[in-house]
Amino acid sequence: MEHNAKETGCDARDGAVLEGPVTLEIVGGDGEIVNCHEGQCFYKNGHHYILFAEELAEDGKKGNVTYSSRLKISEKEVRLRRSLPGTNGSPRAHVMEFVYLLREEGERGCLVDYPTPYGTLSLEILTKELTVERREAELLAKIRYVMLQEGREINQGSLKISIRRA
């Protein structure tokens, strides 16, 4: 199993920290834009955080449910956390993680409970490649991954996440 993680470009000491209003674009492996949002970016402890809102309907279409979302990016991880107000006032949250770790044979990837309109899926995400490029006005993450359900491969995919100064 091939793993690759690298970060290119300037580091925070060189002034390549992206902060303030941003436009976030997430593109799937087929080149189709999955999400495009306006948000706020800040840098803390070696991580870029992008805060934004997503509007989705329970049936997966845009519209009636607003998620508070946080994207956390560093050279070895990309984590997407979505929070939705719960029925008792406390937020419900789910996290999708793409984490680059060299694993010993037989070790598991990141486990995720992924809610869908039809119920929750328990998935395992194995990150094959994670590349993060930082520039003065842009942050770009490229991810190749495999999703497993009950040990069976159900999807191979890729994402390109672009964050640009608004």
C-alpha cells in the first residue's frame, strides 16, 4: 500500500499564512465541484482552520438544514467537522478525516460514522496520498483515499480542496 504526504510552499514563518475571508471550493475526482462556500480562515498551532456554513436538506439537496462546518488542514491531516443543532439543543456533529499516517500491515484507517438521509454508515477511510501546498493567497490540498465498509472496499476517490483569499 503506497502512502505519500508532503507539504510544499512557504511555512508560516515565511508569511504564507492565509487568514481572513476566503472562498472554499471542494472538487471531486471527476472534476465536478462538490461544494463552494464563503468562510473565514485563521492559522493556529501549525493548522489552517476554515469556518463556513453549509445548507443541505435532509434529502441531500441544498436548502433547509444549516451545518456549521470547520475544515482543519495541516501537512499530515485534513479534517472536516460538521455540526448540526440537535433535538435537545446540544449540537450533533460528525467528522470526516483524511489523515496521513504510516501504518503497519493490518492497522486500521480513520473510522467515521457518516450520516446520510437513509441512516448512518460506519466507514473506514484509508488515505493513500495527501499533498498540501501553501501560497500567499491560496491553500490547496489534494487527497486520494479508499473507503471501506465492514472491511470491503466501497469507493476509491480523490478530492481537491482549494481555499483562496476572498
